[in-house]
Amino acid sequence: MATTEKRGVKDDRFPSTGEQTVWADVSPLLTSACNDLQDGELIHGENFSLFAAMSALEIMDPKMDSGIESCGYRSVEEAIENGAAPIPLSSDRTVDVQCTIDVMDHLLACEATWHKGHSLAQTIFSCIYLLKLERTSSHALLHSYCRIIRATCNAVISVVSDARTHEEEDLFTMAHGLPLKGEGDEKCLSMLNAVEETISRQLRACKAPSSKKKVLEDIEPLQTNLDLEEGFCKALLCRIRFRKHFYHVLMCMRKPQGRGLDLARKHIAACLSELSCIHKSLGFLRSNACGSSQDDIEDGTTASGCQAVGFDASLNSRLLAPTPPRSIRILSWKKALEYYEKLLQDLDIICSFSLDPLLEGVLRFVVQFQRSQPDLVARAHLQLLLVQDGKLYGRDPFYDVISRAIGDQEVQKNKFVGHLGQLVINLLKILCTNAAWQRRKLGKILQDWSVTSVQVELACKIECEEKSNTSADENACLKLSKALLIWTEEQTYWIAYRFLMLGFELELYSPNEYCMVYWFMYIILIKLLEKAQLRIAGSIDTTKRKGKKKRELSKDASRDAPMPPSILLLQCYIFLSEGLAMMLAALCNEHKVFQRPGIFNTEQERFIQHFELLQKARILDHISYVLFEEWTFRSCFSTVVKYNYFGDVQRISKELKNSFAGDPDRLAEVRQIEQVAVHNRIALNVINHAGGHDPSLNVSFEFSHHPCFAVAVVKRS
């Protein structure tokens, strides 16, 4: 509490704390906190809820109490009576078509804004035509388009609700009592197809040569200005076809066991093609716009630049109590097109996935997919593809998935396999959430995996103690238990590694904390490598024993099998982590870089804050801040140069390029870490040659080649 005596004011609201109380002025501390906070950061207590704070109403405050606003309509009927949503949109048929296209464009922008996390009531259902859809039945074009919009909303809500990937503060799936479903929505595609066919005939008629025009004279044009007919037909067709193909994409991707993925890719390609046509219609619509134009294409929500009719963003805030009172900013038409292009590309990546039956391949794909920062809708589709009816892709039971990972089908008999299968399901669901939510959940499920590891280990010990009078079958059962324990511990270390990596992606670490993070990561990777090697060795041993005689086994034992590429890649990450940790420690020791003391906490406190969840899970015994401090104290540049960590990464990378020649994603990953090693090796040599007493040398770190492994940048001042 800041002192009140400083200003000579006594506050009677607080009880007396006695004459011996020493008051401290915390104003400088609060000022430092404010200066240190970045945009979007927040200091709050444990019981603080952002959702509750943002949804709170302050009665009679114009910014918070939506009911106090005197302007605007008080009901949908009042809005319609005052001509806010006319049918037809204009008595002039040319203007009517222009206004309809504006409604389509604004709805597209509203839909993209909704996908970004805003409420339906303030985005798509700010459209009065959608609130009273039966009124549009006389306007076939607008009616069919609004129906497909409503059906698409239901499809997206269904996916996100089933996947439950939406963030806790999201209003995404809240319907607020809106008319989301209506009689006849299942016929939305047939209605849209009929309208599309009509406009296609009109387009053919206006493009037909003069000799054929007499035959087509009975086809009524869209509007009265025949010079604009072709342009308007094309602008409408690309928008209608985009909606149709996008709806097909959503339907195909919901088919069980990934059966609709190939067809979904065709519709995605068609969607992207129509998006390109929509963008090309900008010039035509801008040049023939009528009515008041919006400021700029960067801010406008329609291609024409005109304000769309039939929308009132504040109407639902006054009519529906759960609707947030604050007004929101709808994405621009240009940003909406960019959003859909990104969404379709993400969905295409999901559809192109080979449905790898091995858990290692699935985890690698999800992590790689998340690097592109997909939005909610794409992540929900990925989760529903991976986990259907408690099975991988809806076809492979998870006890089977674990058996394949271990390399022995007999492991299914172990009593822990069912529980581990549920842990794998939870892990896949968590990996499909956004990065912040994912990291928070991974830190919590680490304890579940750790406890299960302990339980499996205890079971193994009990079996070992009873081993004295065991038969060969019981001995084999013991080996399976040990194999299951190794696999469980491997997954636990993988989760811990992913937890630390997400900290870099979320920019949770400051430069003076990189050293401790890379050091902790190095230790976890060592453990992960150890368990992976034991699992692979056990799997090879099981395969050999099933397929060979004892004499052949003794011959094979003398041969050293080549290291699998996955092990070599892990070794690269170990060398990178250890090399970076030692390089940062040496910079701190010899160049006094990154020694800025924390304003609010010590280095030890930051160590505890970053690794508390990992230490609670007890995945690394005897690892403490004291051990880290001793390790960093001994670090120097001569040691980093001597062990040549970055050179080892370069050497292994050359071998891995041949191994991953047919896998473009893994090849790109190898090239990334190779570039990190190359640049850090050069920087290390420059720093080492400069010696420890060169004040002109400035060293900083940036993530220019890999999102989680930094590159040293050396400059002279």
C-alpha cells in the first residue's frame, strides 16, 4: 500500500496498524511496472476473470450500459418499419443488385470477424435480413444467400462445440437466442444452385454473339443497364460459388474417418479460385458504385466502398441481455479475404495429411501445423479428424496406437494401457488449442503423465520381486511392462520439451533468461534421447526375437545398427541447446552481457517461476537452481569452442538431409537448425577472437532462422 502520510492524509477506512508500523512508498515500483508492461499485458490477481471484467455492466454509464443509449432502434420490427432493411433493396434494379453485393461483402467481413472470436449477435446477426429471414423470400438472390450463411454458421458452431477448442473467454459458440436454425435450411444448396443457374444463363446471354441473341431474348436481365450486365453477373457468381464450395468443404471434412478429405481439397481449390475472382471484381464495383462511399479499401467492408444496407450492430445489444455492450470493429473486406485465404490453406494442409498411424508422426504433424498459427475453425477441424469416437481418425483404438509405438501388440494386455490411451486423447486435444491455452494445459497434464509413470514403475518393481519362480511367459510380461514404462517416460519428457518450446513462441522469456531455459531444455532432451533409444532398442529386439533363431540373434548382437534419423535429429537439438546455454553463460561471465538484475524478482525466483510445473511433476529429480548456478559459473568461451557444439550440428545435418530427402517438412526443419548452427558458430568465433575486454562488441540474440533457437548477432559500436 502506498503511504498516505506522504501527502498528510489519514484514511479512516483502514484500521490502525500501530505506531511501530513502517510505511513504504510503492509509487516507484508501480511506475516501473507500468513502464515494463508491453501492449496486451496485464497484472492481475489469481481470482481475476477477464471474461467477467469485460462482460460487467455499469448502470447509467453510456460506455457500459447499452440500454441508456437513446439513439438506434429498440426492436427489429421498428427497424424494418423505418426502412432499415428494405425488400427489394431499391426500386432501381441496378441499384438493387449493387446493394445486394454490398450485403454479401459485409456479411463475409462479419463472418470473418466472428471467426476471430467476436459474438454472433454483433457480427453476422447484426444483419436484419437474417433476423427476419422469411421477409426475403420474394428476393431469391438475397434469400438463398442468407440461408447458406445461416447453414454455414450452424456447421461451424457444430465443429467448434464438438471439438471444444475455443478459448475460455470466447463468445464464439454463444447463440444469445438468435434464429440460428429455420425450416428449409437443409435445402439451402438447392436454392443457391437454382439462383446460380439463373445468373449463369443471364451471363451467357449477355456474352452471346449477336446471331444467337435472338434465341436468348426471353431471358430477363439482372438489371436495366445492359452495359453493366456481364460485370454484375460475374461479381455475383463468384460470391455465390464461393459460399457453395465453402459449405461443401465443411460438410466433407465432417465425414467420419477422413473419407471426405480428398473431395474437400477439390472444393478448397474451387474456393481459392472464387476468392481470386471476388478480389478481381473490386475494380468494376468501385467504378460503378452508387451511394455514399467509405473512406478506404483498407477500412471498408464492401468491394464497392459503399455502406451496406440492412445492418445495425447495436440492435442485439439492446434486445439480448447476454450480448456484450461494447461496439466492435468489423474486419475490412480486404482483411476478410486474407483471412479466408489463410483458413482455406490451413484446411488444405489438414486434408493433405496422410493419416499417419504412428503417434510420433501425428504429434510431429500437429506441432508443425501449429507453427503457422491457425485460427480456431482450422484447429477445431484438426482435432475432430484426429479424435473421433475415442479412436485415432475414428478407426484405430488408442491401445493399438500405443502398441504400434512400443513395437509389440502384446502390450495391450497391460492394465495401464487403457488409462494411457485416455492420456494420449487428452494430449492430442490440448495440442490442437491455441498456443497460450496449450502451454497452460500441458503444464497441468505433466503431473498426470508423471503419476502414471510412477504407477507403471511400481508395477514393474513388484513384478521384478516376484520374478524368482516365473515362467518364460511371465518374464516376457515383465519386459512388456518395462517397455511400457520407457514409452510413458518418453512421452512425459516430450510434453515437458513442448512446454518449454511454447514459451519461446509466446515470447515469455526475456534475453537474460534464455540461458536457464536452454540449460533446462538440454537436460530434458538428454532424458528424451535416452528413453527414445531404449524404446527403439527394445522394439528391434522384439522384432528380431520373433523372426530369428538364437544363433542368428547372437550374430546380430555383435553388429552396431545405424542410428535412426529421429535419434540423430534429437542429438542436433541437444547440441544446439547445450551450445546456446554455454555460450550465453560465457557471455555473462566474460563479457558481462545479460546481467541486468530483475526489478521485481531475483534470478532464482525466475527459475522457480519458469520451471515450477516441471519440478512439481518430478520429471527431473535433483535439478535445482543451485545446480544451474554451478554449471554457469564454470562456463567459458574456451569450453564452447573446444566442444564445437555448433560444428557437430552442421556435421549431423548433412547426414540428415539425405535421410529426409523425401520429406519436405523434416528437410526444412533440418535446414533451419543448420542455419542456426552456422550463424552461431561464426558469432562464437568472432567473440572468441575479440577476447573478454572489448567494450565495442555488442551481442544480441534474434530468432531469424528458428522460432525457438536463437542466433547470436555481433556488432561493433
